[in-house]
Amino acid sequence: MAAPLSFDSAYRTLKRDTPAPVYYLTGDEDMLKQELVDLVVSQTVDPAGRDFNLDIRSAADLNGEGFHTLVETPPMLAERRAVVIHNIGQWRRNAKVWQVVYRYVENPSPTTVLVLVTASGEKPDKRLAQATTHIAVQPLNPDRLRRWIGVRSERAGFGMTDGAAQHLLKAVGSDLSALAMEIEKLAAIAQPGIPVDADDVAQLVGIRRGETPQDWVDAVLLRDILRAAEMLEPVLATAGVTGVRILMALGSGLVGVRLARALIDEGLPLQKLEREIFNAIRICRPAGLTSWKDAARLWASAARQWSSGEIEEALRLAYQCDRSLKSTTLSDARGTILDLLLSLSPIVKAAA
């Protein structure tokens, strides 16, 4: 079975070539899947004819007969029509509609472009992946995220400095829906011909530079516990930020520092440490990082502040804190996380 196309390769191909008969979109980035759906539709159906030649349905509303009718209906006054079916995982695995779908994708109509879309978290269907143009839409790496922000802001009618894009990523994270929402807000205040800068982003998002969730994680990893404690209240006061969210980010950072510490303990020269960590990040592609280079630099530096045993203990304490925050009987996230910071403080440990 051929490897699936990536988002970038599929996007370039769609821009250049005639659409394929059947597309099968899988993966966890629903917003990118929607961008591909929009592109397939725009390349297939003229805007003036979409009332007649475009059908967008949910799988839950279709049985085998309904599916057959949709894909076999001829276009009206056009060469092709488009059919988009979302959430095809809603069909039960033993439903008869699957047999209708399998038969169709093996011999699709020459006048219909069909797009089958899975929800995030669903495993690809091997038979569909083999018989269609399969596109696996995975999270963007940090460089692509910044380019995506640039393209999205240009579509919204304004420019953005590199510093603004970086601060937006650190403040909001890598969730594309949240980023798109903030970009729409920035479009409302952007002035023609003047790029939005980091101060504009800080004012709109309500998070000053140096007080983002990522800045808080950085402070903890570098064992600057006093700074982390001072930042905690404004970080938790930010819209969309919860104690659980920053604990998840901290856990990922601690795992990265554990890797760096293990490499040091194995005798890797310090001058090679950052490069080895970067290579590991590039292979594993952990979610949520706003910059692979910055993460590699941070983890390499932070690893010198911890022993292997201290990192293991920090991971255990962070896990316990996360469980406490998820308890239905506990509501004081700030106090719970402050207790964690106190437990992680090297000053307190030295005094003990």
C-alpha cells in the first residue's frame, strides 16, 4: 500500500492538477482537513453552481442507498460535482453502507469528486486508504506553524512580524482553531500597511511577553521557582489556560529534560547535546512545541540543573499534581501548583 500524502504535498498537487476521483482525509488536525476540503471544492465546482453541484453531508445521515444516490447524481451544467461526507467513522463497521462505499471507490463516477473525512482520533480504514487518494493530516511542526500563521493573517488582510507570530504561538499554543480565532481578532484592530507586532498580540490576547504558559514551563525546568511562582497567577488568569493544561506542558518538558540528562550521564559531550536532542525531537515530533530549536536549547541547559533522580521525582510529583487538579472535589489550582513548585525548589531541598 502506498504511503499517504502529507498536507503540504496534497495541497500542492491540488493547486496544480485536476482533482482525483476520491479523497480520503484522516489525521488529527481537523482545521487542516477542512482547508483541504475547501480547496477540493474550489478546484472542482464553480462558485455559481454550488447550489446544484455540491453536497456536504454527515455520515450519520446517510445509508447505502443515500450514498449511492449522492455520488451517482450527474452534475448540472458542469463537468463535475463534489460530494463531501464528514465523520465516516459514524457508520458502524458492519453497516451495509460500507460495502456500497467500497464498491464505489473501486469504480468511481468520472463526473463526481468524492471527499471522505474521518474525525480526529480515528484509525484509517486500510481498504479505503488503498483504493483512494489518502491524505494523512498530521500536526504541523513549529516552522510550518509559523508559516501557517503568516498565510492565515495575509488572508485576513494584514501582516504580522516574526516576533508577533512567536508570541502568539507561546501565548495560545499550537491549537489551530484557537490560533485562527485570535488571528480573526487581530484582523479587526490591524491598520492597513502596518504589520501587527508582539505588543499588539500581547494587548489583544491579554498575555504579556514573558508571562505565557511556555515561559512558566521554561522557568520551572530551569529551576527558577521564584519566578515561576510569581508568574503563576497571571498565567492561570489567561483565557483558555487551566492548571491541567500547564501541567501537561510541564510534563512534556520534564520528559525532554530527562532525555537530555540521560545523554549527559551516558557521556555525550556537552557541545553535541543540543544537536542530539534536536534530532530526537525531529524524529518523535512531540506535539505542543512552538520551536524545536528553542526546546532543544532549553532542555540541554535545564538538564544541568537536575540529577536523574530529581527528574524522576519531579515527574512523579507532576503526575500527582495533575491527578489532584482533575479531582472533582478540588478547585484551588493555584494552591495545588504552588505546592508542587515548593516541592521542586532546590533551595527548599538544600535546606532540608
